Amino acid sequence: MKFTKMHGCGNDYVYVDGAKEQIPAKDKPELVRKLSDRHFGIGGDGVIFINPSDEADFEMEMYNMDGSRSEMCGNGIRCVAKFVYDKGLTDKEHISIISGGKVKYIDLNIENEKVSTVKVNMGEPILKAADIPVVTDNPEGSVIAEKIEVAGNIYKMTCVSMGNPHAVVFMEDVANLEIEKIGPLFENHQRFPRRTNTEFVKVIDRNNVEMRVWERGTGETLACGTGTCATVVACVLNNLTEDEVNVKVLGGLIKIKWDREANLVYMTGPAATVFEGEIEI
């Protein structure tokens, strides 16, 4: 099977052209676990299949490292956009990609005939607790700075879905956070019926924040595109930043703007190809 290894700010996935590589759906979870293994496989935070679509220009079929499906991946969708343009599958600089049943609209920035950065209309943030989903006393309302007990400690979380669930927690020090201990406890907390991604965020000023992320089904990653979007929405809801924010992640910088009038979140960031190859499956 031919593949391309790509990353967005260090959030790396194995990309497969689903039109050329016909993998039965039942075999994909096991294949994903094999390919994602950094010792015995190619190595990555998961695998993304790029498929034809009747509803958009392309479909992104995304799997976490553990073989579970995910509805959306912000860094992944930027790399999909680079993949299809750089490989000549499209010559358009404005494309649409569907993932998890939701269509995203994308602008490509071309340099030297290759995609360098990508701007994605990530759509409306979902704030209704029942739709995220998160268990709370008022499932029809939002969860903003709400207390949650994890391992005997009380945290305040703001919950947002960008097509996948996020719990954003603000703290003074993220650099020394033992995320490998606390991350799984948030991910599998009983208040999250479909598990959750968790962003641990330090606000630097009104236009800059630092973020570390624990992604469900994968663990800590160097970046999370949907997580940066959820982070900025949470920042604004808590009156901590302006609507346009630079989010520093371990793997780089992602720019997020929440157009509150249109209620749309825009994400701009890099996409890079690492290498291509072929593997026996």
C-alpha cells in the first residue's frame, strides 16, 4: 500500500489515497493500529484516508492511533488539502472536504506551486452540552467555567465541540503539567459519554495563548487543530482574549479567529509532507 506521511505543526498522520487503495472497512481499525505504531509501523497520531465524495470535493476518513474513528481533525484537514493539490487531484485553490458528515470550506495558500498554509472555515462551535456531549445539570445549556472533579482535584472546564468534543481547562503552568497522568482521567471521565479531548491552556495576553492537548484515542499530540479552535472559543466565552488569537502548541503556531457575527471559526496553519513510501499490509 502506498502512503504519504504528513504533519500540521507536528500532529502527524499517515495519509492514504482511498480511491487507489481499496481497504475493507472491517480491516481498517487493525491496519490503523499497525501503521500508527512508531516502532513496528510507519508511526503517526493516526491514519487518514482521502476518499472521493458526492457531497464535497473530497472526503476525509480519519482514525485515531488506537483505531477508533474521529469526526474531525483540524491539522489533518489542512494536510488533506495539501495532499490533493500537490498531487494534482485538484487544481482549485478553494475546495470543500467532508468529514464526519460535515463539509468544511478551505482556502489554499500556494508557494512555488505547492501548498504552504491552509485556511479552514471550521464552522460553528457547538456549545449545547447535550450536543458536545457532556453530562451536566442543564443539558440544553452551555458549560462555561464549570467545576469538574478529577483525581480528587477540582478544575474548571469550558466545553466546546468543533465536530468532536473538547474540554478546555485554564491554568497558570502548562509546561510542567503531568499530562500523561491527568489526560486519560479527563478523556475517560464519566461526564463525557464519547470521551473527550482536553486542552490545558495558559493565557499569555489578549492575543496569545499556550496550549497542550490530550487527544482521545491517541494521547498527547504536538498540536490539535480542532483543539485550538475550541480553546479560542473558550477564551472568548471566559473574556480572557480577543476574537483573534495565536495559539502556541508544542509543534508550532496556529492562528484562530472566531467571527462572532457570523458565528464561524477560522483556522490558519501550515501543512507539510514528510516522506512517501510503500508498505506491505
